[in-house]
Amino acid sequence: MDQALLLIHNELSGTSLTVYWKSESCYQCTFQPLANVSHSGKPAKPSVVAVSVSTQHGSILQVNYTQGETAACRLEYKFGEFGNYSLLVQHSSPGASEVACDLVVNENPVDSNLPVSIAFLVGLALIIAISFLRFLLSLEDFSNCISKAITSRETDRLINSELGSPSRADPLSDDFQPETRRMPALPYRLRCVDTFRGLALILMVFVNYGGGKYWYFKHSSWNGLTVADLVFPWFVFIMGSSIFLSMTSVLQRGCSKFRLLGKIAWRSFLLICIGIIVVNPNYCLGPLSWDKVRIPGVLQRLGVTYFVVAVLELIFSKPVPDTCTSAGKILLYYKDQTKAILMRFAAWCCVLGLISIALTKLSTNEGFIPINKNLWSVSYVTTLSCFAFFILLVLYPVVDVKRLWTGAPFFYPGMNSILVYVGHEVFENYFPFRWKLEDDQSHKEHLIQNMAATAVWVLIAYILYKKKIFWKI
């Protein structure tokens, strides 16, 4: 997986070669020895050495003479997965002293990214189709047309309305009672927040399950940004946005700040305990494996972060609308002013984006402060926050204002985020979340397995939502 076969042909008589390699993604890295190719001693028969090369990023190959370590040639190439290549090291022309290195494709590689592209397009098409169908069903004329087409009872009703039916009350009589009753208005929950939370959570589940073994679904080794580097900061971002909304709701119901402080401390304590005891890397070895337990885990960090932010919000927060700096406050203070909300989302997105550009110089390694997930660098925080505000800028008008999209399927796991996260960690190695693959070196099989496992958790969250079962701590 993520490898190709390279055959190095040394056609230089009486000269041994050493081939060095390094990845284009490796910043200021030195060349590493790849293969030593001795001369064959027979002019008509070159010496051949077979090696494997990485296909994740572009490769830089340098061919040196073994004696003296003088560079004979250098080339850059992006190998394809499972491709078969030959590197021909030979004189540029008969009798010439100059050396030429030519790369020949013996067998074409496979398109390892094709399964991801197909899966993305199919998923996007399903979401669009379901959303469009929901939109059509929301139209009264279309809904009536569908009802007339699929039920005969509608026809009976129309006939009876014209001829009269002895079994039904006359709508014009005094005994007629309307079938619908007005329900008291309930406060509308912002679906864009739960949708965003669910989006981050589903990506996190998919990445944790392997992400099809693709390199861009794994965390960056150092500087840089991959899909896997997005999910945890987004989850933290939306948690911070939800803190103010939930605290405001609790205080409006008459809860004192001192009692709310106790709730905050208890919830933080529970998150830390669940992270240490339940979400354990060696869970199958027992309820708790202290030898390899990960103290600074995801839930532990969320618990500490939640406590610090919530306490600061409880103690120092003052509702001044003109100085809103969080997504939660913006959504609450300007809940009836869509334009004001979108303008502030756009403004913060641009400000944070410009800060990121200034810090990184739009490069992976050459900026003042590169994007680094391991260190949670300032540029990493501003970049991910910029993306988060942009996502809310899109989701809020689509999901909550125009209601063109319900947020499904991300909305359902977003409503049960703790249960889905803990469940996917505990049952990761059990069927139907994992099974034995026929070809362990196939991205396609890994992708199908990881997507199926993620889809199962979406289905579980949907069922729990329909049954009104939510795990809150």
C-alpha cells in the first residue's frame, strides 16, 4: 500500500552506483540511502536492483558514483501506487562520458484516490437528493399531488365531499371539530450548531477508524495540515460556542451562578473520568490498563478546556453586543438579525484568515509561525478558526434561516456526541465496525470498512434521536 516498485538499471560498465532518496514533503531533510547498485562486469548486461518507493508524495532521487560520492544525476517524480518503474542509468550516447537517468513506466499504477472520489460524490449526491426531496415535500401543492397519487383514500374523501358521506360529520354543521390543534410555540434549537458538531464528530470517527489508510486522513507528522488535523479543533470550537448558549439558558431558568459552577465542575470531572476509564487504548485487556493509559486524551482535554472556558465565561462575561467575539454570543445576541450574524461571521473569518496568511506566508514551512497541530501553534488556531467561521457562515443561512437543509445526517450524531464518541472508541475492534479484509493492502477495502463503521454510528444516532434518547453529562 502506498508503494511502487522501482527497478534500478546500472548500465555503466565498471562503475558502481549509490541511489539516495528523500520525499518532497520533508522540509530540509537529507538524502537517505535507497540502494547500492554494483556494475555487472558485462557491457551488454546491466546490473539491476529492485526497491520499493513511497507513493504518498513526490520523490527526489539522486544517483551518485559510489567511489567519491559524486552526483551523476538527480530527478524528481511522483510515483503511483502499485506501479512498476525502471530507472535507467546510462551514458547519454555511445562513447560519451556524460550520464543520463531516464525513468520508464513498465506497468501503469492504479488510481488509489478513485474510491475516495466516488464515495464523496455518491455521498454528496445522496445528501442533495434527500434535501431536494424534503424541499419538494414541504411544498403544499407537490405534497397534495403525491398524496393523491399514492392513496385511494384521498379519492374517497373527494367523492364524499361532493356526494356526502353518512359516516362522517358535515364540515358545515355545528358538530364539526378541526383535526389539528394549535401547539404552544417551543424555542427553536439552532440546528447549525448541532450539524457542525456532528460534522466534526463524523470526520473524527472516520479518521480514528483509519480513514481508508490514506495519508491525508492521517495527522501531519509536523508542519502542515491534513483532513485529520481539522476535526478536534472544530469540536473544541463548537463546544466553546455552545457553552455560552447553554449557560445562558440555565441562568434564565433561575439557576444561581454558584450552583452552575458546581455543574460545570461536575461535568468536567465526568469528561475526564470517562476519558481515562472508559475510553482506554487497551480496553480489551480489562476495564482499565494503567500501563499504557493515555492521560492527556481527547475527552480529558475537552474536560479541562470546558472547565476553564466555562468558569471564565461565568465570572467575567458581560453581554455587550458590540464586542461579540464568539460564535455562540453572535448567534444569541443577533438571533433575529440574519444579516448582522452573517456579517460578523464573515468579518471574523476574514480577520483570522489574514492573520494566518501573515503568520504562514501561505507556505508550509517558510512562514514566521507555521501551522503545526502537534504544538497547536497560533497559526494553526487562527487557520482552523477561520475555517470554522466559514462553515457557520454557510450552515446558518442554509440550515436555520432558509431551512433548505435539515443538517442530516450530521445533525443526529451532533445531538448525541458524547455517546457516539465513547461508543466508537470502545467498540472499535468489534463487528460490524471491523472485520477481516481479504486484501489488507487495498485502500478500497479499508475505505469501505471505515465508511461502513462510520455509517453504523450515524444510524445508531438517528435511531436514538427518533426515540428521544440523549446521553447528556
